[in-house]
Amino acid sequence: MVNHASEQQIYPPTLVDVKEAAALCDQIIKTPLLENPEVNRLLSCQLLIKAETAQRTGAFKFRGAYNRIRQMDVDQKKRGVIAYSSGNHAQAVALAAQICGTSALIVMPDDAPLSKIVRTRELGGKIVNYNRATEVREKVAERIQAERNYVLVPPNEDRRVMAGAGTVALELFNQIDTLDAVLVPCGGGGLTAATAIVMQALSPKTKVYAVEPELFDDTRRSLQAGERLSNPKGQATICDAIMTDTPGALTFPINQKLLAGVLTVSDDDVRYAMAFAFEHYKIVVEPGAAVGLAAVLRQKIDIRDKAIAVIATGGNVDAAVFCSALNAKAEES
């Protein structure tokens, strides 16, 4: 296997890296921070939603993908990039590659949402499918990378990708004076770790929580065990964007050191949160991006009289899944 550690730069980003990404990534959209006074009164807190649904490709992932790919040299761009993703990072890499003048091959699970597959292809990405139940996406990507000499752009395990992701938290810090807690959807843990790094540097009293689906709580169990643990095979959740197998080798030590805790929510909690966001904030949030809001609505932490921000990481959801969430809340009501 080819050793590409020098390209991946496996060590954590700093606040300086994040600020540099914010200054130089001219293609990134500064996303809004949403607030609804009626919801604040209902919940007895100040609830703020960082709407990364408004980011290019509909998710925060464009920030990290573009920050990484923009730094490639001429030789690397000739080789092209490879990435693995269930959809949001796939679209982000495809668009960033298009902007930067290189090609993109994406390893995607064969059960990825159709809308994410179609959009990735529309953005110029080529796709290789794998079976989520029997194959490991990293291994599939590494094999192809070694054969064809692509440049790997992982969703989390690269300091430049994480620095780009950290611009979400940097914007958030600049948009609100005082913040008691930030809740971050957690898959591989890159955005969570980047958020924790930024908040530790700029607002150390702000607690950062990771939020996971109940059946994909590898970060929660890993932190309890003190080592990286994998999720059992054969389980499912509607939160496709954060269905990762194991916490990242780069991200886990950061989260182990800086997180205030890990919260978990059910798929029913997530459906309720998706419908709640649509009703009260007029935004479409995909399942994996709604876990933070779900944790607040189900009061997984003490929110009373506190300023709480949740990062709605993306809005790329198939229409049928979104409609089922709206119907579920209507039935619950």
C-alpha cells in the first residue's frame, strides 16, 4: 500500500489554520444563524440554528473539501482526487474539484440516497459503489488510490479538511456574543473536533457536545472505553450522513480531550426535529443534520435560561424521507 501520510498531514489543525481557511476560501458562503423568539419562549432558552443547509452543495462539507483541494499543486491536480462518502462529502469534493480544475472519483455505499448520487454525478464526480454491510469504504478507497495514484481527500482525517470545517464554528463565534453550548452532529468526528478546537481557543466556557444516532453511537462508547470502538454491523438509521463505522484516528483524541459529552437520539426524535425545523425555521434539514436539534427538543441536556447553538449540517434529503418526517410529526401532534 502506498504511504500518503505526508499528503494527508495527520495532525490536528490550529485556530490559525481555521482562520487562514476562512480568509482564503473565497468560494465558501457565510451561512445564517437562525433564531425564533416563539421557540425561545416555548423552550425557555435561546436556541440558535447555524444553517449549513445554505452552504454550497447544501452541507458544511464543502468548506473542508474546498480548503483541501485548493491547496493541491499542479502535479496533484493532474492525478485527480479520490474520496469516500455517503453523499455530502461526495458532492463537496466533486464541486471543489470542478472549481479547482481537477477530477474526482468517489467511493459511495450502494444504499446512499439517490438524490446525493445524482447530484454528485451532476457535479462531475465519478462514482464507485461498495456494500456497506460487507466492505469498509476506507479500504476500498485505499486500494483504488494505490492502483491509480489519486490524491486522497478524506472527510475527516486531514488537518486541512478539518480546518475548513472549523470555519463553521469561527463564524458562529463571530455571530453570537455569549454561548453556553454547541451541539454538533457526529459521524467521523471531524466537525465536532474542529468546533471543539475553535471554542476552546475563543470561548472556553462554551461546552461542545457531539450528538449521534442511538444505534451508531461509536463516539459515545469509545469515549467511555477510552479507545476507538466500531459500531456493530447490520444496524440501520435514517441518519445516513453520520453512519460511520468508527471514530477517526485524528479526531478521536481531540474529542476525547475537549468534548463536554456525547448525546444520542432516536430516529423518531430526528423525524420530529426535521419537521420542527421546517415548521418554525422554514428550513429543510436532512436526518443526520437534525440530531443536534433533536437532542435539544428532547432535553438531553439542561437548556433552561441558556444560549444553545445547534449546527444543522446539511439539507440533502430525499423528498420521500422528508415527507415521512413531516407526516410523523403530524401524527404525533
